[in-house]
Amino acid sequence: MNKHLFVVAIIIASTVGLPLRAEEPEKTSVPKLGEVVWTQPGKELIRVTLYLKEDGRSASKLKLEHADEDSLGSAAVPSWLPKGSLVRIYDEHGKTYVFFCIDEGPAVEKRTAAKELGSNPEERNASVIDICMPRGLWKDFPHFQYAEIWKYVGTRPFEALSKEEQKAVRAEAVKIAAVK
């Protein structure tokens, strides 16, 4: 760019209020008191599948956790649902379970479980979410259900957070899971 065009570009940018240099990115997105990290929950029809934590590793920096009535479990989710999101589902007795979305997988993207087992078009088009829980609890879950989903909307993608920051977000998620 020649010298004159560069000067004209700076004058135009300053006249219309454009910044002359890029803003510094925010250094952390660990939730602070009152900061919004998740959207209000929405309802989505999902096909729930069981996800066994064989080696305990996930695609994020956190290890997989089994869910029970009193603790937050892990889930593998399709790409439309940001990691760091929360999913609340119910067993056939009305007990609630909350899962922290920290993993991914080809099975949830392909939605084979929904396509093959859905009894109507809505079920066959449902998203698949793999939940991590002991096999013994699995028998009490309806395989298709409307789940409450809190989408993660932190200031940085969940995957970009350090392990300590991911743990801090998870600690906030535990508070949501405790609300039945």
C-alpha cells in the first residue's frame, strides 16, 4: 500500500470511529459472580444413549464422570451443542440427572441410534446425546425424551479454557445440577 493510501485509510478509520488497532482479547472466562455462562434452558427432543467411560478420557481436559441423582455426569454431544453446555434429563420415575457436555464422537454426529430406533419422523430426526452413567441406572431411562439444555455461552470457547478454568465452569455447573 503506498504512503498516501495508508494515510487516507487512517483518516477514514478514525472519522467513522473504527479502532486503529485490535483490542486485546479477554484473558479469562472463568465465571465471576453474576456472569452469564449459559443460556436459559430450552427443550429439545433427544435420543439418549449410554456412554461407558472405559478409560475415563474425554476430548476436553476433564475426565469423564458417571452421573447419579446427586452428581453431575459427563456427556458426548453433537457439534451444534457447544462443549461446556448442560443437559438435564429424567428417568421414568421422574428423577433428574444433569450432564456436563465435555466430549464428542462420531456416533452422536451420525445420529444412527435415532434414525434406526425412532418410531416417527420427529424421533428419527432427533439429536443423539451420549450420557455417562453406570449401566444399572440405564434401564430406567426413556430413550427418546425432551431434555432441558443450557447452551454454554462463555466469553471463550470451552475447549480454549485451561484445565483450571474448565474445572471452575464445572463447579458452577454443579450448582445448577443441585437445583431439582
